[in-house]
Amino acid sequence: MFTAQAATTWLTKFGDAIATNKAYLSDLDTPIGDGDHGNNMARGMTAVQAALATQTDADLTTVFKTVAMALISKVGGASGPLYGTAFLEMAKASKAGTTDLPTLLAAALAGIEKRGGAQAGDKTMLDVWVPVVAAVQADKLDATVIATAVDSTKPMIAKKGRASYLGERAIGHLDPGAVSSGYLFTALLETEAQ
Ligand code: ADP
Ligand code: MG
Ligand code: MG
């Protein structure tokens, strides 16, 4: 059972990782995008952390919904609605009665796929989400799964997002949204280890 408290811990840790790596994420977005991914995510996660800090007794659905709304309203950029949709779908799934983490994450992944129209191999955050959610479902998520998924974006040509305008020039660069998603799932591993 995934609790509201675990979700709050998870997303607070994710916010800390985003704040620490804000400049790095924007640097990754500079050669293959517009250099704002770290700033976008930091703006959103600062709002998430502020909102969560005021909600000490919230249930799981409320936590996910709060996160979704903060990300959708504050991030801007492609990543805001995509991460926002992920948390909105988790809010919906938890409201429908599930507290099972693999089921929640599968709903989030389906939401990102539907919203962005991308698939694994397109050099986006989905190149992390797809293998990580499969690993969670198989109860095999570890740091290596995450690192391998993030690194897999480096040789890819992008099919979606700003990096897709670059064609072969995107080769050799990590996808910034894949890296931030790596932080999201590292924070989840750290939460589960507690
Ligand atoms: P923007 O590109 O609007 O400046 P960000 O820089 O915040 O937005 O986010 C860029 C990231 O969003 C990319 O690195 C990629 O991982 C992700 N992304 C962009 N388009 C899509 C999409 N259609 N599906 C999934 N992820 C996407
Ligand atoms: Mg950008
Ligand atoms: Mg932008």
C-alpha cells in the first residue's frame, strides 16, 4: 500500500533533487532544446513543496492532485503538462480505490503516452518511464535500471519535443526530461528504502 505520507516524502525528495540539479538540467536542455528544463522543473517543484507543506493531513488522492495542479500551472514548457498529467492520472486511480504503486505508475505512464503521443525510443522522458514502470511491476526496480534507462537516451535521435528539430545533431546528448524522470524514480527508491 502506497500512503499519502510516502507520496509526500517521495515528492519532497524529488523537489530537493530538482533544486540541487537545476543548473545541470537546464545545461542538458541547452544543446538540444531551449535551456530551461531545470528552471521549469524547479519553479514547479518549489510550488509543489510549498503546497504539500500546508497539507499535513491530506489523503493520497489529494496529494497527487495538489502535485498535478502545481506542475500544470507553474512549470510551463512541454514537461509541465506531461508530469502534471502523470500525477493527475495517479490521483484518478487512487480515487478509484487503488493504493498499489505499480497500478498507480502504470496509469501515470499511460497518461504521459496519451498526452504527448510519444513512445519508447523517441528520446523523451518515456525512455525512463517505460522501463522503470515495467521494473516496478516486476518488483525489480533498482538504481541500475534507472541509470541504464537515462543513459539509453544519449545515442537516440529525438522524434518528439524540441530536440526533434535537430535530427542527428541530438545524438550524443542525454534527454533532459529523461534525466529529471531519473531523479523522480531515484527519490521513489529512497522513499521505499525508509
Ligand atoms: P520545453 O521543451 O517546452 O522547453 P522542457 O524543457 O521543460 O520543455 O521539457 C523538455 C522535455 O520534455 C524533453 O527533454 C522530453 O523529455 C520531454 N518531452 C517533450 N515532448 C514530449 C512528448 N511529446 N512526450 C514525452 N516527453 C516529452
Ligand atoms: Mg526546454
Ligand atoms: Mg521551453
